[in-house]
Amino acid sequence: MSLENTAVAVRESEIARGAAERPALPAVPGGFPGRVAIFLDLDGTVLDLAPTPDGVSIPAEVVAAIGVLAQRLGGALAIVTGRTLADVDRILTPLRLPTAALHGAELRRCGGGRVADAGDAPPDRLTAALGAFVDARPGLALENKGASVAVHFRAAPERESEVRERIGDLVAMLAPEHELQPGKMVVEVRPRGCDKGSALRRLMSEKPFVGRTPLMLGDDLTDEFAFTAANELGGASALVGDVTRPSVATYRAADPEAVRAWLVALAASA
């Protein structure tokens, strides 16, 4: 299913509630720590959004809290993100957590085991065409992640329609085996079949996640895949931020600052 249709495909009964009607993320999830698995998006969820992908930062105490939580959960804490695995490790150093990077195109299992094949990268002709498109339009930025390529328009939000339309045309012409992944002020081109829901399900089928109930925290349209997967596996999901779009998330969190405080408090809980 393409991301453009994700929110539409969610059952109407699940998306009718507004943000105010969605209960707050519980201070201590049910089954913590022995029967729950926690999955975290990064940008807009744990990290405040920054003008550029390299501009993010995270307090040392939050990194430490994530490390403590991973230990208390027996390793059943994973990062699920559109960033590369190298980016995740840089941001969360010295941690090396189970990670579904690039929406699952890069997958590291618990214990730092083998990384899944990232699949075919977008062809050079597409990357070159996107580079020419970006270079001709001030405010746009190209990010080549290897297995995917993204165009950011945070500095030129008025170009959103133009970006989506043009990238859609280029993908159809030059890389039909890939698809668009719209996100928050970004449009990404990824291999078909890579999404955060599939990645969450894959991790949940392996130790130490198997047999636990998942809790997924995210903020973006790309996280809806993982929300749906977590819910369908008997777990829960939390939408971060003041978001008015339809969502299947079962809980809410005010903003990344609230999520960081939640992580620190949960790590310190008895």
C-alpha cells in the first residue's frame, strides 16, 4: 500500500477521534517491563525537529534513560526511523540498539547482529534529476541516504505541491520500482515494500520482542504503518505533537519534550 493511501485505508471508526479525545500516554505502560516492547521514532518524537537533518540534538540524560530502558526491557527497545543506521548510532552514541532504519530497508537485530539487505538504491539518473530540481529552487535540500533519497522543503514550505508533483513524475519515469514516502516537510523516494509497519512486525517476530506487546511512539504520517502494526499485534501506539490529521494512534503525547521526560521518568520508575 502506498503511503498516500495509508490514512485513507485506516478504518473510519479508528480515526474519528480528535487529539483531545485520545488519552494521554500512560506514565507506565501495561506490562512494563517484562511484557512490553517499546518502539521509538526519532525526529519529531524523541528529537525536536531542526532546520536540517544534521541540526538535531538530544540531552545526554535522555540517551542514558533510553539505555537503562533497553536493559530493563531485556533488549526489547528499538528505533524505527527514516534515518540511516549510521545516523541513529551517531545521535544515540554510545548506544547500539535494535534499529529499523530507512523505514526498514536497514535492519539491525538485538545484540548488533546482521543488518538486513537495504535493497536497490534509487538509480543514479533519478538522483541526478532530483539534484537538478533542487539546485534550481532555493530553500530545497537533497539528502542521499543510499537506499533512499529525500527532498526537504522545510525552508520553502510553499513549494510542497510542486515538490510532490515533480518527484512523483520523476519516479514514474525513472524509477518505477520505487515509491514516494511523503513526510513532515519532506518527500522521500524508497524501495517498494519498505515501511515502518513491516519493520515493526519483523522485529516482533524475533527475540527479545516476540511474545511481548508493542508500544510505538511516532509523530509523522510515515509512522501510521507502525501504529497499525502495533495495534493489530495487541499493543498500542502514541501520536506525538499537536496533529490534526487522521490517525490510528491510541494515545497522545504533547511534544518531543514530553516524550523525553516520559522516557527519563520511566527509566527511573520502580
